[in-house]
Amino acid sequence: MNMRKILSGVLLIFISVVLTSCAINKLDNSLDYKTDYKTACKTAGNAPLKPFAETLGVDEFIDLRPQGTTSDAKKWIGFIPGVLWIDFVSENPDTYTGFSTYNSFPFKASLARAIYKDISRNNLFGQVFYLPENRYVNTALRLEGILRQTTLKERCYYYGSGFYAWCTRIIGLPYISYEINLDITLRLRRLSDNEIIWTHELKGKREDRYYNIYQLMVGKDNKHILSYNFSKILEEKMPSAIESLEETLARLNP
């Protein structure tokens, strides 16, 4: 009788752990980030320019990413005693990954909105508008973006075999790592003559390693792991883009 109670208790605990581990917190999928470009200029010993009087409109980005699937990119990579790992390469991680659904729809609009908020926050122009929400506003300049690639390489680890891999995840063993790439072309269009006066290639890469299911559930800073890393790429790369933009505008408007 005692043995039956013990087995029932163990089974109840196991079922509880499985059910609770399947619960997913509602994480932030936005790509918002913050840069303090003016402070960075002062720290570097450079005097930031005054805000340009022109009005700027930030348009929704164009999505030119390859519409590939992950099935062709799945590879058996290697086997160390007791540990097998597989790589998945996703061309569109905002739509689907080998781990789980990650929906930051629409991703191209999220990128544009994040950059719009950061430019507004840093007071680079007299006025900044987000064009998808202000279609009929008159602006002198328009910031456009071409989303070329958002590649995610997932490395999934299996201890022993896939048959009991879920059990190892339940007890908290790390089993996944990420390699993330972002490739965007930014360009500034002068609307008076429809000429593109500035172009900048924004490319970034981040690696985030050895997550277990509990870490994935809580994310980072209340963000989904992928949103967090894409936001960090923007945070790291946008100051140089803004510096290049300011130099171009200063040259055209002495």
C-alpha cells in the first residue's frame, strides 16, 4: 500500500512538472531598443549636431528575405558520447523556428517602428512621423528600409537519444543555442526630387548559448529570446548608422 502511494505521488509530481513546464509566459515580441546617441557623441569627444529642421517620415520596410523552409537546412552535425546535436537554419525566424512558433508579425513593421522611436527619442530631426500611421503627412525626407535577411541557426542538443530528451529538458539541462544574423539596407529619400541621398548597410550577428526550457519561458528582460537579440543588434549598430546619416545631411545642408 505504501509503495502504491509512493508511486502515485511520484507520478503526480512528474505530471505536474510536465504540465507546468508546458506553460508559456506572454513575452514581448517588439524590437524596441534604446540608444543615447547624443551622450555617446559627448563621451567620444564629438559635438553632436543640432536637430535638422527637415521633417522625416519613416516608412514600413520592404521584405526581400528568401522565402525558404527549414527542412532542407536540417543537418546531423555530430555525436559526442552521450550528446547528439542537430542544426536548424531558419530564413524567416519570425514565422517559424525548429523550437517553437515565434510570431512578431509583422516583422518588417516592427523594425521600422523601433527605428522610428529611437530617432524620435534622440531628436535628430525637427519632426519625425511613422508613415504607416500618418499616410497623408507631408515630409521633406523619407527613411526607407529593405529587410534582406534574418537568419537563425538553432543548435539543439540531445543527451543520449531523442527518446528521453524531453526528460532531460524537464530537469533543466541546457539544450539549445542560437546564432542570429540581421541584414538591412537603410536609405534616405529626398522627396522634392525623389533622389536617394544616403544608403547604409546595417548588418549584425549575435550568439546566445545553452538555454533550457525554463530560461526560454522567461526570456530576457521580459522579451522573447529572439526579439531580445534582434533588438540588441539594432542597439549596437544604429549609432554608426545615425552618425553616417548626420554626416550626409551636414554635407548637403552646410
